[in-house]
Amino acid sequence: MAKNAFIKLVPSSAKQDVSIEDVKELFYYYKDITGKTGDQLDWQFENSAFPYEIKEKEEGKGKWFYLHSNHDRYYAILIGVDKETVREENGEEREQTYIQITLPEQSTFGDKGKANEFCKFLAKKLQGELHLFNERIMYFYPRK
């Protein structure tokens, strides 16, 4: 069965809304900074830090994309953006954007490790609330 993690953009987050293109840009940024780390170390760190290709199917345009790998330790990770309605403690409802990271059944332990790493990176950048695959929650936004 597929496993999911969520990054929820709460009112204290850096952004209240994010598009699939914004998420792709964050992955390109991640790939760029890990490549620079590899240059400093004089090692091909980029291939180890981001062993995936970003791919998008026609039916997922604007909603989701996936990371696919040809390495033996990795398979795929799916990433999507959507909105949900949340009821506040005072009874008011608001719409909240979230990023869903899905590990398909064929995913490897390497995929799960990389997905956790990517989740933390995205949650830190967006100052979101991260719901991990093991159902624990990490808060990366300023709390009152």
C-alpha cells in the first residue's frame, strides 16, 4: 500500500499558497545547491543527493509530477499539490494548501529516506507543518 506525507501551509507559514511549478523550482534549487556542495568537495555529490529525474504526465499537468530514478536503490516518488478545508477551533472554516508526497508500493527504502529528506527541506523552505510517513508531525513555522 502506498504511503503519504503531507506539508500543510498553515496561517503562520511563509506562503499561504503554492503551485506545482513552485514545488518544482524548489527541487531544482535543491539539486543546484547539492551540486555546489559536490563541487566544493570535489565529488559527484549531486547524483547521490538527487538521484531522480523530474517527470510529468499529461493528466497530471498543474496538479502532480513524479521523481523517477534509474539507480538500483531508488524507484519513484510522487508529489502533488491540492487544497483542503480546515475547521478552526473557533468554528470558522478556511482553505489550506498542502503538498502530498507519495511513495508507491514499488518504492524502496532509499526512496523513503530521500522522501523524508525532501519533505524536511520543503517544509523548512515554506515554513509548513510536516506530517511524516510515520504519522508524526514536525513544525517548521513560527509558533505562538
